[in-house]
Amino acid sequence: MAYSKNTAAGKIVDAIISDLPGLMAVAVVDVISGMALASHSNSPNINPETAAAYNTEVVRQKQKAMTALKLQNETIEDILITLTTQLHLLKLTPNGNKFIYLVVNSRETNLAIAREVLRAHVDEIN
């Protein structure tokens, strides 16, 4: 079951777990506070609350870079971080104030399917 401070976020985490049962970790994150609104981990090595805080900085820095580059009319849809055996995906809401953080095993999960699952659920975030 998902750790949840926010019922809607908890339901999203539960839905993603149902859609991607092999995931390693997932969290719904608030960009302003850097806090996980709901999270779940199937791996003792991944703390999604800690990852939420650090990945919030990744999102903020990319938003600052886009401003510095004057990339108007552009928004971040997702950020992919590829590790040796893991894929870390950050799927942002259209207004960029929240994101879903997902960790999957790169050998067991198809990237296109993982992206589609996140795309299907990101609009449910309030």
C-alpha cells in the first residue's frame, strides 16, 4: 500500500502499481515543497521520499535552464535518467508544479509502456 498524505495522490500511486506491477518505486511529488505526496517502493535500496527531494532539484534546475535559454512556449513533459540497470522517469504535470517519479528495472520493463502508464495518470494529479 502507498504511503499517502494526499488521498488523490495515493490513488494514483496505487493505479500505477496495478498497471506496472514490476516497478521498483513510484512517488507523486510536489515541485514547490519537494515532498512526496504519496509513494511506494518494492526495493529496500530505494527511498522514494529522499529521491523526491533530489529529483525536485533536477526539475527546478531544468526549468531555470529553460528560462535562461528563453525557451518560451516549451514545457517539460518528462525527464529520463538511464542507469546501468534502472530507468528513472519524471513525468511532469502540464503546469509543472507536480511530477510522478518512477523507477523500473531496465531489463524487465519496456520504456514505451512505462511512459504510457505515466501519461495515462499524470492528468489525474490535482
